[in-house]
Amino acid sequence: MTRALAISDWLSPSRPDYLVCWHHGEPLTLHRLRQQVQRLCAVLLVRPEQRWALCFDDSYQFTVGLLAALHAGKTAIIPGHSRPSLLQEQSATFDALLTDIELAPFCPQLTPDAVTHSVGAELPAIAPDAQVVLFTSGSTGEPRQVVKPVAGLDLEAQWLAALWGERLRDCCVVASVSHQHLYGLTFRIMLPMALGLPFARYQLLYSEQLSALPADRPWAFISSPAFLRRLDLSLTAPCCRLIVSAGGMLTDQAAAAVASWCRLPVDEIYGSTETGVLAWRSHAEASRLWQPFAGVEFSCDRQRRWQVQSALIAQSDGLPLDDKLEFAESGKFQLCGRHDRVVKIEDKRISLSEIERRLLAIAGITDAVALPVTRYGRHGIGVVLVLDEQHSANRLAQLKLQWKRELQRWLEPVAIPRFWRVVNVIPQNSQSKPAWPQIEELFSVAR
């Protein structure tokens, strides 16, 4: 079995030097990474701030910041974004920023590249109980903190190394997903560093970047279903040894198209920020059922709500799942929809409650509900609004543009509503709750 190094051993002086990262031919070695971490760690050790938020476009600089914070005994806070308005709103959750992005100075900030001190002393050991904090959408729409022990991140990397370590041997890792979320953190940073594999500094945004990868080396491509669905299959395929997809369901049709292009079946991961990885499946298998990782146990209550327990979950009684599962006799399962109000649009978790909360903060909007809408095969967010006064059609068109601009301060592009309805009162059922059949019917006719 391929051995995955714990994060506390990544920078061990006894570890042989190797190429950690590259960009435009610039080689960044383990020796250089160790020196940069030592410099930044020495600075953090004398700083009073304890909670450091990491906001980086550059995965190498992110790794420098993460390791320096952990070795300095600081808490690494990893927001899922770098939008200034939201960072300022969440500023109570951290004391200072480590970043490579120009942000308004609403709190102390450091850029790892700007630290020019001489190399510090030997790095302090990472505490056995060290933690990082990530964020995920809660049921109320408020970003919710999820505390992840570093020991759990190490264990997760060990599970993945046991599954795919041999296939990953000699691979370089590239990704179309962000390291600011657990999926990208695990697959873009944790796994390659644990296995001694080079990883790309920047996220792939276009098919052309994937196609342009050198053909003289094997690649591991970490992606989302949305990116895979939009691949330009007329381009030359890269030499991939592993393609992983997570963050949403990949359709059989899209998986088959990618497999034909790359001559390699796609593998998928099922899990969440709260639970870590839970299961995997390969589109090389006809059943395409999900195989739980060893040690992951599922149980079901009388309301058919599933609970999961594993060594990656700190809670002794496990965590409830928002997904509906159906198990086969083999112990594998299929996914059958969701219970909660967090939906997937373009494979991103979108909180409908968050959209409603932001709309209700806009002057003139007195009530709002949000829901996923499918029109002509495309998925988007629809909203139904009640306003404090009536407006002409022209004025409503102007207001809609204003509302979109306001929402863009807070929401990702895919979360901006595409379908709008204004009513006198939002339909309710006998329990004074939204009457979803009537609300959905409002979007049955194009307007």
C-alpha cells in the first residue's frame, strides 16, 4: 500500500527534496517550500493574532500559509471565497488574513511572498490536536463553521492513498476546483503533499488549459461535474491516469463522453465538508453504485433519515445526511435526492435560505422565497417576491437589475436568480408554510 505522510512530516529535513509545484516552468521544490514556511512561521510566532484566515488564488502560497500557521500553533481559517463583502461580514471569525489578493484593509494582513526575513530556526512541531476551520452553507443561509482536526485530514489522505495511490504514482495533479473548499484542499493539497506529487499552482478554468498539458507525463485531474460537462471534446485530450469528480452528480452521458475523450473512466467521490469522504464509485462499473470507504457506517431512523459514522467524524453519534440513500444487498448504495434547502446548481452548493435572507435585506422587498428552476434543460434559481408597493413593468425591469447588482456583492454568479416573479402574496398551505406546488407553477410559463 502507498504510504501517505502526515502533515507534521511534510517538511521533515529527512524527506528527500522533490518538485512540489510549478507554474510557467518555475520549479518550486520542497527545500524552497520549507524555507518559506520557516520565514513566515517565525513572523507568526511573534504576532499576537491567533486565528488566521487563508485567502489565496495560488495553491503554493496557500500551502505556505497553511503550514506556517499550523507550525506556529495558530488556527487556520479557510473561507470558501475571497469576496470582500462576505469576508468583512465574517471578520469576527478571524483575527488577521494571510493572502495573495488585494483586499480592503479591514483587518491585519500578510502576504507570504512579502516576508523577507532570514530563514527562521527549526520549525516547531504541529500540535497533535491542531485544527483548521472551513465553512459550509447552513440551513439558515448563514455560512457555518466546520472544525476539521488535522489528524482527520491526514486520515482522509491515507484512505485515498490506499484507494488510488498506485495509480497516482509519478502523476502531476491539476484541478478545476478551489483549494478553499474541503474537496480541493484534500485533493489539490493534502493528497499530493502526502504522496510527494507535484501540483499546479493555479486552478484550471478552461478546456484549453487542460488540453495544453504536456503529453510527456501522466496527470491526475481533479474536477467537478460542471467542468466535465462543458469540456470541449474537439480538443486534444491530456494523458490522464486518474480523473476524479465530486461536488455533484455526474450524469452517465457526461461520464461516457469524458471516458471516450480521455480513454479513461471517471471516478467519483461522495461526501461533504462536515463528513469528509464517505464513498466512491467508478463509471467503469456497470452498476455505478457507491462503495463506502472501510469504517464508514450508515444507519436509518424511522423517518428514513440517514445517519453516518466514521473515523473522520468527531461526533460519536455521527452526523445526519441531507441525502436520501437506497442500499443494495452488496452494501453499496445509490443517491435518491435531498431533504434540505441547499441545492446544487452547476455542482455548487447554493443555500436557498441565504438567497432569501439577502433579498429580504433589500429595501422594498417584504417577502421572498427561492427555489431551483429547470427551463429547457438548464438549471437556475427562481425567486418569488412580495414588494411594499406596486410598480410598472418598466420600473420592475430596472429594479431587477438593481437587485442583481446588490446580490452580486454576496452571492456566487450561479446563485444569482435567473427567474423572477412578483406577486401580491406568496402562496401558503393550511400550515402557513410555502405552498410549493403553487409556487413552482408560477414558473411553468416563460415570462
